[in-house]
Amino acid sequence: MAQLAYYVYYRVAPGVDTHARDRVRAVQAEVTAALGISARLLTKRDEPELWMEVYEGITDADLFERALAASVESHKLAMLARPGTVRKVECFVVPECA
């Protein structure tokens, strides 16, 4: 079974860096503990308000998406986005090695 990687990117509102980072880490801790996957948080070089959450090692897309949505809602991550922007989620298939 192919593994999936999810990339979630968004711009945080100005001035919420520390608070937002704590919330994102809480979401990632919940999701990784529940599903046994890995997660990272990246910020764009020279554009520190553009963030990307990376989730890897996913084998059940539906289960992951439900877990992530529930945790994002409970930690109110949508409220941290820059006004007029949203979190964008992309899913990629990780090719199996030959």
C-alpha cells in the first residue's frame, strides 16, 4: 500500500507566531500520537508568516483527514490565519522504492 504525505499551508496573522506555533505543535502531537505518523512545521524563508505543516507516513487518508480536522477544530487553528486567507491542504502519493 502506498503511503501518503499531506502538506497544509497558510499565512498566520501578524503577531500570533508564538501562540500559533504552540497550537500547531499541539495538533501535530495529537495526530501523530493517535496515528503513528510523523509531522513537521516549516516556515518559508524570507516570508516567516507563510507556514507549512507536513504529515508523512499516512496509509489511511480518511482516518487522517478526520483526525486532523477534529484536532484543528479543537485547537481553533483557523482563527490564527491571516484575515482573508484559509488553510490549504494537498495530498501526495509517496512512490514506493523499486
